[in-house]
Amino acid sequence: MTHTHHAGRREFLKRSALASGSLLVAGFAGAARGQPAQPQGKDQKAPAADDVTPVEDLMREHGALRRILLIYEEAIKRIDARVDLPPEPLVSAADLVRRFVEDYHEKLEENHLFPRFEKAAKLVELVVVLQAQHQAGRRLTDQIRQRATAAALKSPAESRILAESLRAFLRLYRPHAAREDTVLFPAFRALVTPAEYDKLGDEFEDQENKLFGADGFEKVVGDVAALEKTLGIYDLAQFTPQAKE
Ligand SMILES: [Fe+2]
Ligand SMILES: [Fe+2]
């Protein structure tokens, strides 16, 4: 362990102790919660305002995933009600799942998180289940991609089979992402040093830029929003319960 690491760790503990002792003020809370504490060593740089930490990165990707799940849910609703549903938004949503969730987000988890839990012998059973669920999710996406055709959507029998795949996908990913958000990600922070954590943030960002270009996340969110608009579920206010007299 390096000197700077010790310094960073001490600083981090000091801040955490202060934060838990009711000195939790707005600007300070971020440092104690998410941001790795920055040691004052000469080789350390202060985090830029737009630096996204690894866990923050993964969690906002789950946010994008949850919006894609809303698109799937709307598709199921229309199939069940035999309301017209063009295949395009569904196909685009499934393609986003493949490119962004399976080939990017889950790869980050599989390459950078899961091996560290295995090495530390922490949450190993959970990681085994999560890994198997990634595989199951990829099989469901294959099915959805094959079944989401104009012809299938015109056939009650075939569209029912498609709806089953979509339902299975919702059933899989809601608990999957919720468990990662509440158990895996919080535990991850303790497995890496502040310097390693900071470096991982850069690596995640590089990978995102490589696969999706600059502002990759924002572009994906823009794509999701466009699909929501196509299906009439973009306007957030529609989900607010109407006040009753
Ligand atoms: Fe996952
Ligand atoms: Fe995830």
C-alpha cells in the first residue's frame, strides 16, 4: 500500500465519521457518500465537476434500462389489448438493450465488478446468480428480436408469444437491477482503493466513448426518449395520479 493510499483512506474515514456525526451538509454529503476522498498527494488530481464515479455510472445506466422496461411494458399492454403496435420501436428498444445494456453495462459488471467480488470471496453466491441472469437476459433479447416482426404483431397467437418474452424480461431485470443497486454496488466501494475507484471511473468513461461516441450516455437517453415519444409515454405528468375532488 502506498503512502498516498493511507492518506486517502484516513481522509475518507475522517470525512465519513464527521458526516455520520450530524455534520451532514449538502456540499459535504457527496464527498462522504459517493466521491472517493482525494488525498493531497502530488500524483492525485481533484475530480472534475463532470467526473462520474463508477457506481453512479452503473446506476444511471440502470435508470436508462428502467425506461426501456417501460417501453416493453407499453408494448405488452398494447399486445394484450390488441391495439396496433408497429414493430419499429420495439425492435429499436431491443437493439438498445443489446448494445447498451448487454454489450456495455453488463460487460463492465462482468469485467470489473464480478471478478473483484470473486477474488475477495464476497457476495459470491449473488454474483453467480447475477452472471446467470445476464446470460438468460441475452437469450430473451434474441427471442424478442426474432419475434418482434410486423407479421407476428398481426397474429394474436404469435404476438402472445412475443409478450411472454417481454414479460420474462421485465420479471428478470427489475429484481436484478434493484439487487445490484442496493447490495452489489454499495459493497463494491469497499473492495477498491480510492485511487483504483477513480481510475475505474475513467476506464468506464473511455469505454463508453469508444462504443457510443462523446456524450454516449446522453445520446442513449435521447434515443430512449424518442422511442417513448413514439409510444406516447414520454410525458412524465401522465403518470401522476389525478387529484380527486
Ligand atoms: Fe447485472
Ligand atoms: Fe446492472
